[in-house]
Amino acid sequence: MSPFVELTFEGPLARLTMKRANKLNALDRAMVDALADAARSIEASRDARVAILSGEGKAFCAGGDIAAWGGLPALEMWRDWTRAGHRAFEALARLRVPLIAALTGHAFGGGLELAAVADIRVAESGIKLGLPESGLGMAPGWSGTQRLVRRFGPSVVRRMALAGAMFTAEEGLALRLVDEVTAKGDGVARAEVIAAEIARRGPVAVQMIKAMINFAEGEDRDAPIEGLAGALTATTEDLAEGVAAFREKRTPSFLGR
């Protein structure tokens, strides 16, 4: 895992923190891979019920580090950099547990795309949000024109991606880019309060609700249906018989119940 990405578990809370403050938490390739690894670790945890994503310093995340991708040939940038980011962001967006983004600093470009994978975004007053990629002669590469449109609507994404509009936290609240605005310095604490409220609720219900909301948004069309089928079959006598027969090396005798 990258030294600039830290994952810790505190009971039911998974805390994922970007720690490259001197570079505004700009993502290099190792950080992208570490985010994907962290998503897998959260998925594998039996105790995790909710996660918080944050970044240290003045920025939540300033996007992809230009030094990491600026010199890549077009095909290599798509084949490696862009696709790696999509894999990491999709893994975070599809976490079985709710993810809260604590935006204690600016979220630009890939940083805003990263914030968009969260189920709930808490922003501190004074931060700014935007998609400046077109000013560099490029398009958003990590689902800025897809997930952001699904979650925030096309109008505000057009203003950011086409015209370079930047919004404050308060403007972002009115435009549904964020869900809450707190005073400066209170973002993580507020995210922790929300996380505690989620952790007290039934974990199966919470995770199923998240899956169904993702399905409704077009985030993951297969998982809820397959998950429901798996959950239903897991309660049947036929499954118990099938497992017992496998262990005893005999033909199962299914009763249809």
C-alpha cells in the first residue's frame, strides 16, 4: 500500500485517509492502487459497517498528479492510468458498507470524482469544488461525465466540465454536490457522528439498502439481484442438504424447501 494512503479499523468504522498534504493529496499511480486495495480490505472485514474517506491538509484531493500522467502516450494513458482509476473508484463506489467523504479541503478534477463515489459528502465551509480538466485540454477521465451526472445531474456537471465553474461548499450544497456543510475544522467530526448513526442500524438492512440505491442509480446493475438470490437461497433447507451431501460425498436429496 502507498505510504500516502492509510486504512485503519476502529470497531465498525473503517477510516481511509489520503496523507500527501504537501501535494494536495494529488493521486499518483501507487495511491490509486492503494485505494483499490483499501476497498478490498474493507470488503473483507467482518466488523466494518461504515467507512469515512478524507484527506489531510488544505485539499481533500486535487485530482491526478500531473507528474504521474502528463508524459504518458495517449494509448498508455487510457490503458493504464485511466482504467486503473476506474477500477479503484468503482471498487469504492460499490463497497457493501456506506462510505462518507469528509471534504475538509478542496476537491478538484479526479478529487471531485473520488468524492462522488461516497454515499454521503460532508464539506467544510471555505472549500471549493470543480472539474478543471478542459482547461488543460483534456476531459474528466474517472467518471466525471458519468457517475457525476448520475449523482449530481447534467446541468451542474456541464457548468463545471465545459465552462470550468468552481463552486463553494455552500453553493455545492444548493446544487446537491454535497449533503452537508460544516464549520471549518468540523468535517471529520460530523462524518464520525453520521458514521456512528449508521453503525447502530441493522447492518444487513443498511447494506441491502445501499445496494438497491446503487442499482437505481445505475452504479451496479447485477449485484443487488444476485445478492438477493444468494441471500434467499442461503436460508433454505435445500442449501443445508446440498452442503451436507457435499461434505459426506453423497448425492443430495432435495425437498424443494
